[in-house]
Amino acid sequence: MQPTAMNPSAANAPDNSVAAQLAPLMTVVLVAFVVIGMALPVLPLHVHDGLGFGAVVVGLVAGSQFAASLFSRVWAGRTCDVQGAKRAVTFGLLAAAAAGALYLISTWVSGAPIVSVAILLGGRAVLGGAESFIITGATIWGLARAGAGNAGKVIAWMGTAMFAAFAAGAPLGVALYNRWGFAAVAAATAVAPLAALAAVLPVRRVAPIGKPSASIVTVVRKVWLPGLGAALSSVGFGAMLSFSSLLYAGNDWTPVWLPFTAYALALVAARLLFGHLPDRIGGAKVSLVCALIETAGLLLMWLATSAIPATIGAGLVGFGYALVFPGLGVEAVRRAPPESRGLAMGAYTACLDLALGASGPALGLITASGFGLRPVFVSATVACF
């Protein structure tokens, strides 16, 4: 089967045409990340209350997935380039189902907490690898179906599906956990990816463009600058994720979920309304403007004396970051050899993993030093700027 042609004028394709090409892949991403999102709020409860472990083990279990995602990005990208994106997505969905099975097995031996948490750690690691294969494979598959000229739309809309899934997965996971315990979350994690697999199998595969000739080092050299920009701008995302609710709680602003909700809604709106701009006027130009918007939002959160300006700031952070990541992703894709786009996207996305993995502890140290939460947002502002 011949690969999809990469039409240089594809960026001018109607949005409804691109959406039709991406719809089945966005559905897969949505289902896969609902599965991931379900466990996020209940894992600490299960490990702490159900198995009786302390904060260190809770952190280890929660973080193991993201560590596995980081280390599997390049493998996922190379699989896309050599064996095709559909193979990567299929492997990722099967691995996600296997992770759910390990979750379930861990509940069967909960009477032996050490054994149970060890199996749970294995499941988290497998799920982290699955996440890399699914999102990298779906993005590369989307680029092939919609055209590299629509790279900004593809990256933005896949990310929108991912954020929507996180938003839906968290309350669903809590509801299952409260009703039937962690075993229900585990069972859903095992079954849902198989349903997504049944939906994606009929979708036509796109053959790799050619045998990759560029080495990993060569590809990394081409994408490191967009990757660095993405990493620095992602520090703002990390600050929002880890410290926005604490900022509100510390100032007695309610509700404490408001900043992240404002962030997420603004991000989704920006990507739906303006996701085409990086393809039309250039990823670097859009990223520059949106990084300044994100910086302004973080600055406003730092200076805010009440919930209203802080919430407006959180919305600006989400609106700005919404197009920084896909905008710089467009630059990464265009710099890479066509036959190595999977590897380029894997390396580029790994920069996000590194930023989120490092910014949380680093910003936490600022808080622990006794200066409070506001310097967290000052530091994020500087990094983003």
C-alpha cells in the first residue's frame, strides 16, 4: 500500500475534511487517555488507604508511568517510521489492556501489600509505554492521513482529545472507585482499550515513507531547539498542574478547582478556534505570540490578590500554551527528514515529559524553602519568557 501523499497545499484544506481524516484517531486517543485519567485521582487513595503505604510509595507509583513514557518515546517514534503508525497504535492499545490486567491482578493479592504494589508498579510502567505508542502513533498516522501541511492541526487536535479525556477520566475513575473499589477501575482499564482497538482496526493503514536513514543523534540535533522551547513553556503547565489549587487554598479562594478548569477550557477553545494558524502563518511566529500570552497569564497569577484576576491569568496560561506546543511541533516536524517524522515527534514530545518531570520537584523546592507559592509562578513566568 502506498503512503498518503504529503500535499504542500494541504494546510488550506477545509477543517471538516481534516476532521474527517482525524476523527477515528482522535476517538482512539480519547478512549486511551480516559483510561489513563481514570486512575490518576484514585491511585493515591488505593496505595495509601487500601494498601497502607506512605507518601514516598504513592509518589513512586504515580510517577512510574511518566518515567516509562519518557523512556519509550524514541522507541515509539522509530516503530512508526519502520513498521507504520497503525502498528504502533495497535501495540499501544494492547499494552494498555495488559496494564489493566496487571492492575486487576494486583487487587487479587492485596493481602500481600508489597507484592500487590510491585505488580501495580509493573502495570503503571506498561501503561506509560502504551501511552507513548498511542499518542505518537496517532499523531504520525494523522499527519499521513491529513498531510504534513496540516501538522499544526493534527498536533493541536490530538492534544485536545487528550485533555478532554483527562477531564472526563478523573470523575469517572472516582465514581467507579467509590462504588466498587479499585478493581472496577482496573477492569475498565483492561477492557476499554480493546474496544478502541476494534474501532481502529478497520481504518486503513499508511505505509512508512521509506527506511529511515537519519540516526537518532541527527534527528535530535534538528529538533532540539523547538524541543527546548516546548520544555520551557511547559513549566507553566507544570506550575498549573501542581500548584494552582494550592495557591487558591492558601488564599482561601474557592472553588480550588477553578484555575485548572479555566486553564483547560481556554486551551481547548484556543485549539479548536485557532489550531490552523501554525500551518498558515508559521509555527514559530504563532509560538512566539502565544508564549507571551502564557507569560502574561503566569505574571497575572503571581500578582493576583483575589480569585477573579488569578482565574483570568489561568485562562491566559491555557490559551497561550494551547498553541505554543503544536506551533513548535510544526517546526520540529518540518526540520526532520520525512521518513523520520515518528522519531522526531517522539524526541519532541519527550521534552514535555522531561519538563513536567523536572519542574514539579524543582518548583516544589521553591515552596519548601519557605518563600510560599507565589515565587513558583514567578519562576514559571521567567522560564516561559
